[in-house]
Amino acid sequence: MADHREVDAPSPALVAARRLARRAVCSILPVDDALAPEHDGRVLLVDAAPSEALLSALASALPRVEALVLWVPGWDVETAADALGRHGFEFGSVNGVELPTPGVLAVLTCSEERADAHAAALAAPERPFRALAVMPAYNEGDVVGPAIGALISEGVDVYLLDHRSTDDTVAAATPWLGRGLVRIERFPDESGPGYDERNGDVMVWRDILRRVEQVTNEVQADWYLFVNADEFRESPWPGVSLADGLREADELGFTAVNFELVNFRPTPQDAFVPGTDVREALRFYEPPGVYDLLQVKAWKAQGGAPVDLAFHGGHDVLFDGKRVFPVPFVLRHYPIRSAEHGRRKVLAERLGRFAAEERAGGWHVQYDHYDDGADYLHERDALTAWDGDAFRAALLARATRQLLLLAAAGGRDVGAEELTVDGLGGWLARRGHGPVGAPEIARIQQHLLATVPAGPDLEAAARDLGAVAEAQARVRGEMQTVARLGDASAARSAAA
């Protein structure tokens, strides 16, 4: 039986590790008894008392990793200093105060310069925001660990629905429990009433989607995502995490996000090793089939009001007042990882398990183009090599042109439109500045060109409103205004 303990609040180590991973645009690696061989460039996360052997290995690895984040409940600073000093840790911080439970949080690195950058990242204020991905899985043990880890590194918590997997799916996911993975639930065994025994052997997709809907009403979050274990989700902006991207869509007043899906295919030259990050092995992709074009799979919490995932088979979420963000996010899909995996997944684990009535209704057609003799491999010259920067540039360029086209077709001049108190106030409130009306906006505007810093709250509001003023000035071609805003902001920063 799966370990189904639930974790409501992230540990101090996970909070710190996510901030550092976001700053460095890297991934988190949980460490238990031993350090995995593939750890270079990662943020290492240790959340139990380490052995002397592990501390030695961590000290040796420190020059090659982004940071070591160590959280030990029950330790005090003196104990931590003694243990770390024995192994030559020199740079970073050891904090034993202002933590939710007694213990020590250490953030360690290999240089004073990097330690200063980490300290700044950890001290930066940010609005609380929680995104939760609900992930059904069946026999995805070769990819589920890195897929969960990628979401957690991107700032998103995960709730796993394991559909009685017969492989190591649960074992591969378990190291993330308490580290961003809030629960492993066996479906249908642990899913409550309303799911008959048929769900144990047949993939009744409507019932799985219904359980996803229920989870989003049981586990509190600001935004939810419906994901599969062979998918990797990213924001459309370079260097911006998935959670921060969703937060920005929320602050801009949107309540749902669409994803631009591409299917990565195995080629004769590829050699994916199960349990490793499939994104490193499979680097060539093709556009989706028509059945995969609709991917509205992230949405803002609706305060307990129901959402409907089943109507479109999980490809679109329905609820009242939905506003879809006009720029799609990125969805990298790895449904088949090798010829052997393709034969097993398609013939043994999918086609025979899909609910017959759903197949008859036109669902689950994604594998129909594979005949009985398919080798599941693709030639690279028929695919496109992945370049994340180029893909995002094309995505953002297309979205920009489409928004300008819609504005022109609607007779709107974006540059000429004046900002309203209601619009500005609503955006500033969503950014965490509290109720904002005309007097507050006027006070913030007066500070935009000031050269002397004020209190932190006013400075934060001025930075945000300054971004709006700069955007408006650039659209209008008023570059002198852009320069004045920049000069004033730089002067305040220098004087702080």
C-alpha cells in the first residue's frame, strides 16, 4: 500500500531550496542516505540529520552544486556548527531562530560571493502563492520521479493519484513525499465512495477526472494544474518558474492558462535510461495531433465552486467567468520513450485498459496511428531539435502579433488608452499591496520620480507602478519618460 501521509506546509528547507532553484534556474535534488551520482548544478535538499559519511560527500560535492540546503529538526546552532565545521563548510548561513519548529536551517555554498547572492534571494519579499498539480499515473516509474521533481523545482506542489501501478511508480515518487509531494493516493482504493471496483482494472477516464476535480476542492491552493506523469510544464518567459508565471497570470486578472504542447519522439540514436531526466535523452519533437491542440489545464481556485474537467476529456477546464491567459505556457510531452517502452505501453498497458464506452465515444485515439508492427521510433530529419529559447521566442512573438491584431481589429489604440483607477487598483491589490484607491495611487505616482527611498511598502508599490508607467511610455514611444523613471529608480536603490 502506498504511503499516503499528507503534508500541508512545506518544510523550511523546501521553501529555501525553491527560492535558490528559481534564482539559479536549476533543479532540486532530495538527498536521503547517499548522494546520487548526477548532482552537478543542483540545489541539494537534506531534511534529516545527516551521517558523517553523508556530510563528507556533501562537502566534496559543494563546489559543483548550486547550494546545499540542510534542515535538521531538533538540532541547535551549536550542534550544527560543530558538525559542519568538522567537514570544512565555510560559506553560507546557519539559522536557528524564527523557524516553525525547533531546528536548524543551513544554506551552504562554496564561495562568499555565491553565499551573498543566496542570502539576497532568501531575504527578498514575495506574496504567498501555492500552485498544486494533480497527477494521475499508471506504470510511469521510468519518468515519474524526475517529472515530480521538475514541478517541485518550478515551485509547484504535487498530488499523485496512482492507478494501481504494477511497476515502481510509487517507489520512484516516494522520495519527494514531504518535499513538495503532498500525497500518494491509490486510486480507486483510497479515493472515497463512488468509484466501483471496475476502476481497479479499467481506465475509466471520466472517473479519474472526477477524482482530480475532488482533490482540487480538498487540498487548498491558489491555482491548480492537471498534469500527466510524462509531461513537463514551463512558463513562456526565460528564467521565470512555472509557479511565478501562474502568479503573474493571476495578478493580470486571468483565471486559466493554456499550454502549447509538443510531442518528443524517440529516435534510433537515443538511449533513455529509466529514472533519469527524459528531457536530456529525447531532444527532438513534432507538433501535436489535432486531439492535443486544446490544453487549458491550469486554473485559479474557484472558492469551492465546481469545475468540470470531464466534458472535454481533461483537455479543457470549464467554470463560470473563465478568462484564459493570452500567452500559452509550454508543455513538453514524452509519451513514448523507446521502442520497447512503446510496445509495452501501447499494446499492454493502454489499449487494453481504456474504457470501451469512452473509446466508442471518440476518446483515447492518441495511439491509433501505431499499427501492430510499429517500432515506435522516428527519424530525426522529420522532427525538430529542441531549442527552448527559440521556442519561447516564437511563442511570445506569435502571441504579441495576435494581441496587436485583435486590438487593431477591435479599433483599439493600446498606447492611447488611459489607465483607470479601478484597473490599476485591482492589479496592485493582486500584487499584494492591499486595497488601493485613487489617493493611494496618487501617493505612489508622486514617488515614482523621487530620488530618496521611502518605506519598504511604498518602494515595492512604486516598483510595480513604475513597471506599468514604463510599459505605457515605451508603447507610446516616450523614451525620455522611460529614462527619467530609470534614473529615479537607480538613485533610490543607491541611497537605500
